[in-house]
Amino acid sequence: MTTQTFDTTKAEAFAERMLGILNSGAITLMTSIGHRTELFDTMAELPPSTSQQIADAAGLNERYVREWLGAMVTGRFVDYNPTDQTYTLPAEHAAFLTRNAAADNIAPFAQYIPLLGAVEDQIIDCFYKGGGVPYSEFKRFHAVMAEDSGQTTVSALFDHVLLLIPGLTEALQRGIEVLDVGCGSGRAVNKMAEAFPNSRFTGYDFSGEAIANANTEAQLRKLSNVQFVVKDAATLHDHNRYDLITTFDAVHDQAQPDVVLQNIYHALRPDGVYLMQDIHASTDVSGNLEHPVAPLLYTISCLHCMTVSLAYGGMGLGAMWGQEKALQMLSDAGFTQVEVKRLSHDFQNDYYIIRKNGIGKNGIGKNGGIA
């Protein structure tokens, strides 16, 4: 046996790091609460205020607000003046914690921690018995995902994402057939349908709850060029029907992603384009050591993306399936031309511009497809 030298300095540094992790985990829970109760938004509009004044402005119970403020002060989120017992949210912090911050608001992502923590017992059972935890066990999942995609994908849709494909905006203005697979609550589809009334949009999702939310929004917007259908993408049997097919962060948690990609291949017209947005990562863990949020993404994957796939007897790819695996599966599905692009403001995602046979790559296709 090899005798391993015990490095006391290394041990103490790790212990200190563990204390920091525990504090950060606690602050993450409180950040989620601050976001959901709109306490950050309220404080951003207030002068230095007492806990009672903050509670009154937010319409909340003072005792709970005061304890929350204790975590925020000791966590260095909120400044405290002990002389007059007032609290202030610095503008520099509000810039990343409030709804006015738009795409820069990090607070909504804190919701994933309590959301995933709620299924810890079921996940531990899976560690022993295998299998997975189905979508139905994840409370508020669709609400959190809709907020997530609203900040990452939907907010950048017109100014960045659609512009990755030359000629796409013009084709959408003229009128094409569009399908979004795994549309969730339909925010991206409804936004496109409203902006491009000459095009026709369809959204498919496995979840009846998500489709109901999508239909409600479409009705509120009075959109007549969009439809949402409860459908498992593995049962998609359309052929040469769509000019544009999109999946936004939707392939890796499919039970049968290989079948889904094959179905997308067949549903796409010869001169059409498939736009796949998915997590930027390497398939091998060694390639993710410098990834800025790799631990978070592996955690979300283990406690959601991977397990929901396994719950339905699926492949269990997980969120960190990586670019190498994605390219291999796209090739296996029949796609021969794939270009991977990044957006300067988006470190989390890769955007795959995918064509069936390289047809139409230099201009609008003969059937009205996209360059």
C-alpha cells in the first residue's frame, strides 16, 4: 500500500472552503426568497429603511423580513446602519438582483436550488435503485424554466439568436413554417409569432401544464398564427414540413434524444434549418474544469435533466452531454452540415446551426427555405 502524506495546509484550506460553501448555499436559498417576494425590487426603490418600512413597502410580515435581512447583511448583499437600524440595497448589487436588470438579473437562477432540493429524497433512492424522478415531482419547474429561458434565450431572440442564421429574419417576415420542439411555456414561440404574423408556428411539449400556459399566453396576445400541442417529440412523424425547427435547451433531457433528432431530420424540409441551443460543455468532465458554472450545471443535470429522462426509461444524457456527443448524435441522425456558434454575452450556451444536406447554404432555398 502507498502511504499518502497528509497536507495540513491543504486540509485547512478545504475546511475553510467548505464553510464558505455552506454559507453560499444558505444565501442562495435567501436569494430565491428575495426574488420571489420581490424584496430586492422593493429595496432598490427605497432610501435607507427599517425592517418595518421595508416589510410595509413589500406587503410582507416584518419578522420574516427582518430575519431575511440578517442573512442579506451578513452575506454582504445589503448594507446596514446600526445607529438608525436601516438597511440599503446598493445600486451595484441591485444591478444583478432586480427585475429591472433584465438579462443581468442573476437572482432567478437561485430558485433552482430549493426546487431541486425538494426531490433530494427521491434522487437518493435512485442512487440505490436506479431509475429516475418524473416531471410531475418537480413543483414550479415550468415557472422557473420559463423565467430562465425568458432571460437567456427569449430576451436575446431578435437581437442575437435569430441573426446567427443569415436570411432567417427576412424569411420569417415573408412567411415560413416553424416548429419548436420542447417549447415549454411557449415564450419564444409566442414572441416570434407576434413579431412575424406571416409565418406559422407550432410548439410541441410533453407537458400538459406547459402547453396550457403557452396557449393562455397566445390567447392573451390574440395570436392566430400559432398552435401548441401536447406531444412527445419521439412520436413526431412529420416529413419535409418545416422550414425552421428549433429546440431551446430541450434535447438533452429527452428520454429518446436520438429518436427525437431523427424525427427532426425527417420533419425538416431539404432547404430548411434546424437551430439547436444547448448547454456549452465538453462531453468529458476533464474539459469542464474551467467552466464557470460546471458544478451548478452538473447538479441541475443530476437532480433534473438526467433523472427525468431515466424516469421514462430513457438515455439519461444529462445537461452536460457536451459538444462532442451532440455532434456525434446529429451526424447519426443524418445531418451533414453543422456549425456551432457562440454569443459574446452568453457563456452558458452553444448554438448549433444545422442543415440537412448542405442545401441552401448560400441563399434562400427554392421552396422558400432559409439560407
